[in-house]
Amino acid sequence: EKFQVDVHPAAKMGRGIMLDHATGVVIGESAVVGDNVSMLHGVTLGGSGKGRGDRHPKIGNGVLLGAGAVILGPVSVGHCSKVGAGSVVLTDVPPRHVAVGVPARYIPLPKRNDEPVKTMDQVTISFDI
């Protein structure tokens, strides 16, 4: 409570996770967070309803979750993706995509880009045109 971070003890957490300005981070019971994931303040990995079982998000490796991002239900955020600040994710995010908006829409990332967590770039979306 002192740091306003709520990680359920049953949540599965990978290695190399960074909670940047962790205030307000909530990670639910059946959530899974992969390796080398960065979460900024106010991120919610929330459940869908009060039922038991798998009802929280699964976050892939190398994912960047922007400030105030909300991912709800048993959805997957694919490896090397990023979720924009304030976005609400309600369906699966494919690997190497950016999820932005409410509800989130998905934009592919160029294959030449590094893992989003390596640059921590939350603003630039580059396209191959």
C-alpha cells in the first residue's frame, strides 16, 4: 500500500520487469507478465468479472505498457508490442504491434525495430510505406 502497487501473489511475473514510477499499478490474480516488460505508472492488468480461473491478461516478452494503459480480461499482448498511454485493450494484440485508443486499435510495427522496451519510445510510430 505504501507504493500504491497491487500485484496479486498468484500472478506470474517474468525476469527483468521494470515498474517505472510504479504508482497505481494493478496486476490481477491470473495475469502473466513475460520477461523484459516495462510498465509505466497507472497500468492495470485487470480481470473480467468475479469468476474463477483464467480471467486476466497475458503479456508477452519485450512489451512496453504506457502510462495509464488498461488491459482487461483473458487477452494476450504479443511479444515486442507496445500499448499506448491511456489505451484500453479488450482483445488480443498481435506480436510487434502498437495498441492505441479506447478501445484500442492495432498498428503493425516495422520488423527492423528493436524491442519497444529497449528504446522506451512511447511517441514514435514508424511505418514502412
